[in-house]
Amino acid sequence: MYLSLAFLRFLESMPSALAVGLLLLPRLIGEDGARFKLPVAAAAVFRAVLGFGLLYLIARNIIPADRALDMSLLSEFTFGTSVGKAWVATQLLSFVFAGLTIARLYVSSDMLDRVTLWTGVGVLAVVSVTGHAIDDGLPVWTQLSFLLHTAAGLTWLGGLLGLVWWMFTAHNKPPEVAAQLAERWSMVAKIAVGLVAVTGVAIAWENVGSIPNMLATPYGRLLTLKLTLLCAVLLCALAIVRYMHARPAGEFDVNWVGKIGSLEAVFGLGLLGIAGYIAVITPASHETNIYWPLPFRLSYIATWGQKPIFPAPIWWWGIASGVFMIAAALVWWTPATREKRLYATPAATIAALFCLAVSFSTEAYTDTYNDPTQDYTAESVTRGMAAFQENCVGCHGAMGEGNGEMAKDLKNAQGLQIQPADLTAPHVGTHTIGDIFHWLTFGGQSGVMPSFAHVLDVDDRWDMINYLLMLSNTNRSRFIGQQAMIQWLIAPDFTLVDPKEEVTSVFKLRGKPTLLSFARCTATGDDAKAVEASLLKAAGVAKAADVNHVTVYTGDCPAGARAREALHPAAAEKAYSIINRYPNVPFTTEIAQAHFLVDRSGYVRARFKQFGEDDGNATAFSAQAAALAQEPVVEINLHSH
């Protein structure tokens, strides 16, 4: 069904683009375009008729297959859905365009020609509104980008097809007329392609989501192919431009330009075909079927970010890249070698980029960019902790430091001693969550760690990964203090109790700093009074600083100190206990008292053990909260690759 819909969108777009091209080109050189009037009208009418087929396929693609698509249901779809209403608008415009082109057969008027041309451009622009552009969730600027993208792209393609037609049917035209048309069309094409490039970036920003998605998703791979064809188009255009600049005065090889233009048009039609298919499949940013096709990926964090010691291989690749870049520059700028620069400089540059890419390469798997099935929440972390304790402590140890009871006996197939990974070490952050999922599913790199696919289902594995993400922060978390850190520790989300159901999770509090207060009110005597005073003061400073306040309290804590509360306090406490570490203090899953300051974006930035009378924490908190309130909100991916 997708292929049928894409093919019909291709057939629908091509005649209207050709019609606009044949309307535009004669105007560039002052011709009346009489010989193109009939083809223009035929193309416009053909487009209007095809619109009905497009409606049927769109409806059939959206309406469940078990429902018969009769006239009643089709009418309901047409006038009762946003896609159907968009189709009605585009179809009305296409009929107006067809009517104007027919009127041109009988009336010669410059004003009529202008109106017809701009109506045709409008028909091209609205091609996108029955595709992804109809998504109400897209920003206005993205929806406008869709309109400009299709209008500019199809105008360029239609003009190119028209130029080829003109060149092959203009044998009686003087060479200078053909040259003038080519030059003026070149200016229009540059503007159109520029618009396509700018709006294409805007669309990709929303629909692709990340650079890896360009290869890891069907949408991205098609977009990559589309960009490759665009490069071929630009090379053809460059060849024509070079010819135009180098041709002798009074000469113009119409046949050669027509042939190169035909080749460019073939690539352009390929672009249109891909665009038609892209418009009906799932955007990469929403894709769940992610498959990384290469055995490597590029990563600064996993390569140079680890500060490799010279002379590691990565250094030699980096040095080779620098040598090739210097060679490319010398060939380009040295007078004696300038004759070779058109070939030698690009070759040396490509070699430099290749070596540089190798220096940034690290191992990757088909799962490397998989998206999780479990959100990064305290509840998920707690489940992952339980799964880890049940399956992993024998090798990795209770705290994940690679010192389990079985660690000393682990050997690979060659009989070599293998030390289990320290999961609290910084190296964990060099891997994607998909890498970790791959190892849990198929076994570790060393061959010693077995697959856990038969023990843990997919959701269980993602829960464990969420726990490992927290566990990898334990060493650095020992030093979280009153002074705000840089943004590196993402606060795990957890569900809140909100009678008004306005704010249902910590994540939805973003936009304003948040104080997360944990405490156990189980002490007696003076200790109980100190805890009570601290919690009441925490509530007071949070209110005074105008920040959100979330409390996760156990026991008989004062009612006046409570704010928004966790729906599952035990899970929230256990998850945050992982990062509630202090130097030389044994780990416990119980938090006697701790207050985490989370910034507007969702990062843990500071921690206060308590709010005493004279410890200065209240003053420090107020200063830090005020500073964080001025910082911009950063959109973060809770499972950043």
C-alpha cells in the first residue's frame, strides 16, 4: 500500500511540476509559450483527475483493512478528518489550476498567464499537506518549511524538465536565445535549490531526530539516498555552469546541454520518487524499528574523549589525517602543482577525512541505536536493581565494581583470566544504551558474559540498563555538594501524587528548578527535633526561592514540610540512594536525609545533606536556586546516545 501511495504521489506531482515549468520558462525570455499551452493544460487536467485516486489510497492506508471502503465511509473520511479536508483544499486548487490552463487555450493574456503560473506554484506547495505536513504536532515553522520545500523543489524539477523539452524542440531558435534561457533558468534554479536546502534542514530537524537515524532507520536511509541523488544533480548543474562560462561567444551546444539536462532530470525524478515514498512512511524520529547497518560508529567520547596515550593506533590515524590535509593545502597553493590540484587536492582531502573518521571509530552493533522500551524512571531503576542483584553480582559484585565472588575464576575460551567490567567506571558512559542491550541479549565482548535473553525479557533488560546508567554515576556522585555542578547527572523521573492531576511526574516540573527532599522520620528525642527542623526549613527555603518542591518522606514527618509527594516513595528512595553516596561512607538504600537541587532542564546540580540553623546551607541553596533559574532550558534525551 505504501508503494502504491508513493507511486501515485509521484505521478500526481510530476505533471503539475512540468506544467509550472512550461509556464515559467517562456516568461524568462519573453516568449508567449503558445506551443506549450496544450501540454500545460493536459498536465494540469491529468493532475486534477489523479487526485481522486490519491484520496482513495490515502483513505485505504489509514482506515483499517477489515472495513469496506464504500462511498459513505469515503465521504465521512473526506469531510470528517484533517487529512480529508486537506485533500479537499488541494483538489479544489488543482481544479482551479486546470481551469485556468484550459482558459489559456482560448484567451491570450499576460495577467492570465501570471495568475495561472502562481496558482500552479500553489498546487505544488500543497502537495505536502496530505503527508507529514498535516501533523498538528509540528511547529508552524516546520509546516511552512514543508510548503516551501515542495514548492521550490517541484518548481525546480518542473523547470528542468521544461528546459530539456525546450532544448530538444527549439532547433530553429538562435543559439543566443537558448543560452539566455539557460542562464536565466540557472538563476531561478539556484534560488529554488537554496530554498530546498534550507527548508530541508528544518524538516530533517523534526523528522530525523539524530544523525545516526540517517542510517539506522528506513526513513533516514532513503533520505541519505535522496541526498546522494541531490549531489549527482548538483554535479550535472555544475557541468552546465562550467560550460556556460567557458563557451565561445555566439556558440551554444543545445544538444549537449539538453543531454546533461536530461541526465540531471533523471536524477531529479529519482529525487521525486524517493520524496513521494518518504512522505508516507514513519519519520525517523518516531521510528521504533532501528537497525544500525555498520560494524562501527563515530564517537568522540569513546575514542579521543578517553585521552589515549601516544603511540596508540588512534594517534597514528590522527597524524595521518593531518599529513594528508597539509598535503592537500600544499598542492592547492604551490604554483608548481596547481595543474594537479583539481585531482590531487580532492584525493588528499578524502584520504584525510577517511583517516580522521577511522580515528573516531568504535565498535557498533545492529542494536547500538535501539530505543528503550522503558522510560528512565525511579520505578524502572528499582526493578533493574533487583534484576542485577539476582543475576549479576556473582561476577560484577554487589556494587558493580567487578569484584564478585566468581570474578577470580573467570576465563575466556583461550584460558586467559578475564576481569569483569567495573560498572561504576567512566568507560560505561562511552557505550550507547543499545550497546549494553546487545551484550545483555547476545553476551559480552570477552565471550565470558553469557546472554541473558532467556532470563530477562526485553523490558527487564531495559530496566537493568536504566539501573546501570545510575550505577555508572556512583563514583562522581560522591562529590555532589552545595556548589552547582555542570549538567551531567539526569534526575530519574518518578510519578507524583497530584490531586488536581496537573503535574503527574518530576519530569513535567521542568522549566523551574526543583528541590527533591528525601528523609526518614524515625528518630526520637533531639535527633527527631533536628530532622523536623531541617525539613521545615527545606520547605521554607524552597517556597522563598520559588522553586518546585517534591518530598519523599518515610515515617512521621511534619505535615508542614510536605509538598508534592511520590506515588511510589520506596522506589524513588531506592533509586536516588544509588547517587546519594559520600566518600568513605558505606552504601545504603535508605536515605536518612538528603535534598537534591534539580535544574530547569532536569539535571541534578547540587545536594544538601540537611538544613541546619547555622550550617549555611539555606543561604547556599537560595543562591544556587536563583542562579539556576536564570539558565536556559536544555532539551535532553533521557536515553542520550
